[in-house]
Amino acid sequence: MNEGRREIIQLVFVLVGLIFLVKLFFIQVLDNKYAELADSNAILRQVEYPFRGLITDRHGKLIVYNTPEYDLTAIVKDIKNFDSTKFCQVFELSREDLRLKFKEMKKRKEYSPVKPTLFIDQLSNLDFARVQDRLDEFSGFYIESRTTRAYTTSALANALGYVSELSKDQLERDEKTFYRQGDYIGQSGIESYYEEQLRGKRGVRFKLRNVKGVEKGSFKNGAYDTLAIPGQDLVSGIDLDLQQYGELLMKGKSGSIAAIEPSSGEVLALVSGPSYDPNLLTGSKYSSNFRLISNDTLKPLFNRPLMAQYRPGSIFKIAQAMTALQEKVITPETRFRCDKSLIGCHAGHDNQDLRGAIANSCNPYFLGVLRKMLNKGVSNSPFEDTRIGLAEWNKHINSFGFGSNLGIDLPNEKGGLIPTPAYYDQAYDNRPWKFSNIYSIAIGEGENLVVPIQMANFAAIIANRGYYYTPHLIKAIGKDGKPLPKYIERHYTTIDSSYFRIAVDAMQQVVESGTGQYRARLADIIVCGKTGTVQNDPLPAHSVFIAFAPRDNPKIAISVYVEDAGQGARAAASIASLMIEKYLLGKTKRQFIEDYVLAGKFLDQKN
């Protein structure tokens, strides 16, 4: 009996010992809370935030740089004898603000009472100068420095994008666990697209403290410190002077300007109007300013060159001409009478050849062109014949970059719409359709939709006589300055290069004697262009113009859309020619055209 009792007592002691051993193992090895409590008395961990990469224009002019700002962090365990009244006075907070700050801090994912946790973010240089001498009055509060974005210009805001604290959803989607709550991330534009290159890598410093929390230097002479690695700088293809001039010309207007260097695909200017000052979306007033900008009914955050989808209008007639020539349903000498009983057209021309029809933008001519393209007599059924012809037409039109994203290095690019047989099947609820149902696409109306960057790219294709490079804003990354491989590949259309000579001839004629004469013509430079007046009922039409210059060895291709501004030969042609003049000559010689654009009275028939 005694023997059995002794064994039970021994077993109890062994079990108690095991429990203590497991608990000790848990405390010392698995649970780092106690280590943190011990270490935090002597060691302060401070994050070193990296400098975000700079952004310059094609000539090395600085566009985006970094400016210092400061975060106030708190270690709750170290907060003692806290004078909330004095704190509110120094940091210019109300008592309710202070309570909210503590509440928000404790909700943060990384919160620990023994670790520094963000308390107030984005203190400016002035804020820091005001509070730094009084910080020692508040134990447990520390300053961490970082940088925020700053801009040398108010231009290019929609293309550059903005940087702000990443959201909880973004943090949860961070599979590589690179970010932590409180980090900044590019939210749109170049800042978002090139986030991995721009962001750099965080570093960390460990500092010794005495029992009063006073810093006593580096822990083990910095043996465990890591340096922050700055982000890579970006060299853009933007010409900052041209960009700023474009923003001036678009002031007070809705629309876009997209300019491309045809020989490289580098974007020279990307103007969205109306826009905003990017400096408003930095610093401590980011949230309030963002609300104001995002609630603006003029939609300044809407990047029109990439996101606005319009009908192409008469500009599309050039693509129709190239397609019909390739399919050999017309020749440059083919003529169609300007029969206004078929479709409306402006006066002043009659029986045009192809070049003349483009120069004078004859609607009945291109109605005839599309009929020949879609109804070749392949099938006895007019419905099936149109379907077969439209599929062939699609193949060529899509090769110009229409109907899908071009792949520009910015987020949220739209692809527009080029109707297919399947599209019309759905639109007509699988009822039969034929040429007479869809003929408005002949003149760039109907179901066709394009975005302005596609139209600038189309001008570049004609300038290059049949190919394009994917449009891109960034031409080089980092010190090596090497172009990105995907932007040096040529994309050829399905059209033989010899046919583009006809388009070039006709576009020169547009400017010198056709619909674009007077406002688009330059004395010393051969400009090739095409006007478009895009239906926008019940509002006035959109004014549209594409162009490239000079005719030989072109340096710039451009598209301009001015919403609700009427004829393409007025607002859009004037702006495009001024931009070309500014880029090629460094200045504008026609003050009367600039004054006309800045006045903005495009619907006044006296102008």
C-alpha cells in the first residue's frame, strides 16, 4: 500500500516538474513577449525608411523628388506621468483627437505595448521644428524620419499618380510580406506601375537606452543595424516644357493631349484636363485634399488620355482607306460621288479620289469604301457576306492597336471598342444584320470607341509608314539607363508600307488645302494631320485632331481631344499645331493662335 502511494506521489512530482519545464520553455523560447519586455528597457528599434526613386524628364529635369517628414511613434509601456493637456497643446490636438489617436494606434496590426507604434504620421519640417525641443517632456514618444513626395511642377499629375499609406486590403494582398501597416505605396500612375523599382528597401537601427529612456548610442556599435536601400531613379520620355505648355493650353477645358516620339514610342506629353496639383496629395493634409479632389464633379483624377473612350470620328477614315487598299477593293484613283442622300456631308467637294476624300473628309466616299470592303460577294446572302467582310475588316483595324490595350506603362488603360460579328449578334439579339445596319462605322461613328493614346499611336503608325513601338513614359530605370526590352519591339500592321504614302500625302493635303488648313499649318514645317468632329448629342461635338511632323523623319505624333468644342479644325487643330511648333522650334511664333486657344471661344462662329 505504502509502495503504491509512493509511486503516485513520485508521479505527481514528475508531472508538476514537466509542467514547469513546458511553461519555462514556452516563456523563454516560444513566447517572445518576455524577451521584448526585457529588451525594450535597454534597446530601441528604429525603422530607417528608404528614399523613393526620383523621376526626371528626357532632358534630366527633375519632376519628382523627396522631402523630409516625420512620424511620431509611441511605446505604451514607456508612457509615464502623461500630461494630456500639455501634449494636446504642443501637438495642436483636441482631447477627442488624442483619444482617437490612442484608439487607432491600438487597432494597428503591428501594435505591441513594448514596441514603437505609429501615433501621428506625416509631421512636416515646420511641425517637427515646433515640437522637437519639447519631446523629452513626454516619455514613451519617439520621432522616426521618413520622406514624402514633392513635385517641381503642378503638371503631369494624372500620369505621375500619388503615394499614400497602404490600406488594410493592400496589406492583406501583400503575399511577399514586404509591407507593414503605416508604409506608403504608389496608388496610381507611374508611382503605382513602377512601385517595385521606386520603393527601395527599409533598414533598421538598434539604439541603447538607460533606465530613464535616454538614448546612449548604438547597440553593439551597429552590428545588427541594416542600411535602407534607396529606390531606383526613373528617366521619363516626357519633355517637361512641352508638358507644361500643353497644360496651359488645356486650362479651363475638358479633354486630352497625347504626344509620342514615333521613332521610339516614348511619350513626350500626356495632358489630362481638368487636372490637379500633385503637391495637394502629400503631407498631413492628404486625406482632406483627396476628398475634395475626388468629389470634384469635373473629375480631375480621371486620366482622360488613357481612360476616356470616344468615337474616333473622321480620323478613322484613314484606317478605312488603308484597310480597303490592302484588300484591293479600291485604288488611290477610285472615286465616289458625294451623294448626300446616302449620308450627310459638308459642301465644297463632289467626285473625289482617295486623297481628296481624306483631305475634304467626304462621308459618302467612305460609305462607299466600307460597302466594298464588307460586301465582296463572297456569299449570296447579304447577311453572311457582311459578316465575312466585317471579320476581315476587324483583322486589319485591330492591327493598328484599336480595340485592345496598347500596354502603356500606366494602370487603368482602356481598350476602346471595335465591333465584331459576335458583338452585333449580341446587339441584335441574334437577329440577322447587314451593311445597312452598321454603316455608320464607316465614318468613325456608331459603335467604334477609341482612347486618345490610341489615336496618338495611330498618328505614329502613319508617321512610321506602318509600325509602332508600344507607347511608354519611362525610357530608362536606374543608373544603367537601359531601355526596357518590351518597348523596343516593333509592332507591324497588316497593311503594306507602300499604302501609307497615300495616307501621308492626303494628311499633308488636309493641312495645306483641306479641312485642317489655316490653324494647323506651319510656315517652316510640313505638318500632316486629320480633323475629326465627333458627334456628342445633345451637347456640342468633340473637337479632334491627329497629326505628325515633319513629314519626313517625323519627331512628334499627337492626338488632341477637346470635349464639347465643335469642329476639329478649331480647338483641336489649333492646340496640336501649337504643341508641334513648341516641340520642334522651342517656341511658338503664332501668338494669335495661342490667344485663340487660351480664350476658348471655339463655338463662336465669328472665330
